[in-house]
Amino acid sequence: MTARRLLALFLREADVVAAAQALQDAGLTVVEVYSPYPVHGLEIRRELDRPSRIPAFCLAGGLAGAASGLLLPWWTNAVAWALDFGGKPTIAWPAWVPVVFEMTVLFAAVSALGAFIMDPYARGSRRAKGLLRRVSDDGFAIEVEVEDEGRAMLARSIAGKFSAIDVRDGRGDVDGGPA
């Protein structure tokens, strides 16, 4: 027997957060939680708190930009065109500070953008199947994967404890009950 999915519709944010925790505590798999706006703390309960790789790419890009901002003036002033202007040093690093800063910011921004484009979790590219239409207005929904009818009854009872206004099979696009 293949696992099926149930969708439970809630009207309050506190109910959906508590229901998601209770469903996970009961050993059920919460596949997705849908809401009209981000709900703080819900991603931790769903164990999706994987740290983003974007800051690491941003740091690496910034360091590479700072290195290139230091190496280019050094190479041009000390190696390629080493000219003596009235006894001034060929490596005058205080004059390079604006260049180093701008290269750091440029490389960090470009690498952060590249990491954002390459990271599928950062873009939210996952498409919802069987999404309750009401969720886009004022409701919240939890999608739970159940293996058998006993687990489905358990999921329905837990959702009912937390004021779910509707629990139904997650196949197809449903209207979400009364508007």
C-alpha cells in the first residue's frame, strides 16, 4: 500500500504551529506547511533549519575581492610599471583602500547572487500539489503523509484537537471549505 497525504486547514497561526509539533511528536511525517505569510519558528519544527550556504559564498567572494583589490595595484605599481615618483614608495597601500573596499563589496555581492541562484532551497522552487486555495488568503494548511487508515485517523484526531476546520485527502486542488 502506498502512502497517501492528508491536508488539514487551520485559521490561526498558533493552531498550525501547535498541530505541526503534535503531529511530529506522534511520529507522523509533516511533508509541508502552507501559509499566506512566513510563520516564525515553523521551519525549526519541520527540521528544515539547515543553515544557508549563501553567507559562506559571500565571505569567500569578499575575501577574493579584497585579495584582487590588493594584488592589482601592487602588481601595476611594483611589478609591471615600477616608476619612482620623487622617492614615494611603490607600495602605497593607504591609496588602495577605496579600491580594496569596492572590490570586496562587488565580489561578495556577485558571489552571493550566484549562490542564491544555484541553491534550490533559497529560491523556494518547490511547487505545491493539492494546495488549498484558501491558504493564499487567510488560512494555513498542513500536509501529512500517512501509510494506513489507522495513521490517517490519528492525524485527523490531532488536527481536530487544534481546531482544524477541514481535513481531507491531498489529491487534486480543493477549495478549502467555506469561505
